[in-house]
Amino acid sequence: MTDRLMHHALPVAVMALAIVLIWYLGALWLNGPQVTDALNRSGQDWGMREFVTQAFTMRRPVLPTPDQVAVELYTSMTSHPVGHIRNLLYHTGVTAGAALLGAAMGVVLGILLAVGIVHLRTLESSLLPWLIASQTIPILAIAPMIVVILGNIGFSGLLPKAFISMYLCFFPITIGLIKGLRSADPLSQDLMRTYSATGSQTFWYLRLPSALPYLFTSLKIGVAASVVGTIVAELPTGGQAGLGARLLTGSYYGQTVQIWAALVMSAVLSLTLVALVGAAERLVTRAHGGRR
């Protein structure tokens, strides 16, 4: 067990250290011009030590260092109660709620479309090209229109964000499930016909179990996309809550450390949702006799 854990943890740790090192070097490079100008205007002698110290401790850096982002994360989560609007966990909860609702809507829509396309050839030739074409439209272009349209018909708050989240989420689920439902062994399908199984029996006992690995893989992509869709949807709404609103506020006031803290928290939220899908996948796999 320990060897297996080390086998998986060591590459991740090495990559994390490499990313942190590149991050610090990037901060030194991008913050350098401002630091050099400030040190030259100070009229004092300075060397590499002063240069590095100033580059890593700027109040409004071009690129904050990992430790600055970590301090901002800790401060924003502990200096106020969880339900306070200045607590980053509060904004994360708002985004998570809309993302989960959008993901649930995307799962339902994706499953319905995939089942229909697999069982009706007419839908495959008529609907599938339009589904593919829908993903070529930039979400940044249609998000404000969706918010305005839904707002004019009386829907505001959570639903417009969930709808945009669903837009990004349903497509990978649809395509993955179509592939999965068609992955059933042809010999097994012939055996089901030999037993005079109905279409619904073939679906529940053969096609759906064969499609589960594809479904859960698509779900991992879908839930990550739902977080992106929710954050994008929060930008044009002008709301006061959510990670998107936090990013927008940081952009208005030039708070780059706050922006990066919100970005890191959005990544943590996506990883958490993907991990939950992975845990559900292991439970379902064990229930079907697997060893995952």
C-alpha cells in the first residue's frame, strides 16, 4: 500500500515543486521592471538581495508569489465568519451551488440526448451536428445574452448561472455516453437477442453497465466545465457573490493577489467535484463487481 501511494504521490510532488519554482521565477521576471524602477528612484544602492525581496513582497504585483496567494487564502477564509461576504468560502459556496445545479441539469439533458441519439438514427443525423455546432459558439459571447433573456422573463439569481453552466456541461456527457452505449460487446448483444430480451432489458442489463466507465469519465469533464461556466456567468450579472464576482472586484481595484486567490480556490473547487465523481465511480464499480 505504501509503495503504491509513493508511486502515485512522488510524480505529483515533483510536478508541484516544478510549478512552484517556475511560478517564483515568473514573479521575479514580471515584477522585475517595476521593482527596478522603484529602487532606482529611491536613490539608494541596491543589489540582488534587495531586488528579490522587493519583487516577492510587492503589494500589487503583476504576478504574486505562491506564498502571497497562500496568505491571502488563509486571511480571506479566517478573518471573517464563513457566511460573511468577505469570506472566500462564502463566494466558493455560491459558485459551487450554481455549478452543482448546472451539472445536474447537464447530466439529465446529456443522458436524454445520448439515449435518444443511440436509439433513433434520425436524431443522430439531424440533431448531433447541431450539438457539435453549439460548442463552437464562445461562451463569453452568449453568457450576457442568456442572462438578459432569462432576466426579462422573470428568472434571475441562481438559474441563469446554472443554465450557462449546463451549456458547457451537457456536451461531454452526451458524447461520452453515446460512445459508451455503443461499446457493448456485439456477442453479448446477440446473446440478448437469443434470449428474446426487450430493448429496455438490453439497455438496463447490457448497454448501461458497459457505458458506466464512459459516463463517469465524461462526468469528471462535465463538472469541471460547470465550474468554468458558472464563473463566466457570474461576470456579466454584476452580482456581489461568487468567485466570478470576486475576480471582477479584484480586477476593478487592481488586487492581483485577490484575483489569484480566487483562481486557486476555483481550481480547488473543480478538483473537489472531480474527486467526488471519482468516489461515486468507485462505489458504483464495486456494486457491479469491479475492483476500482
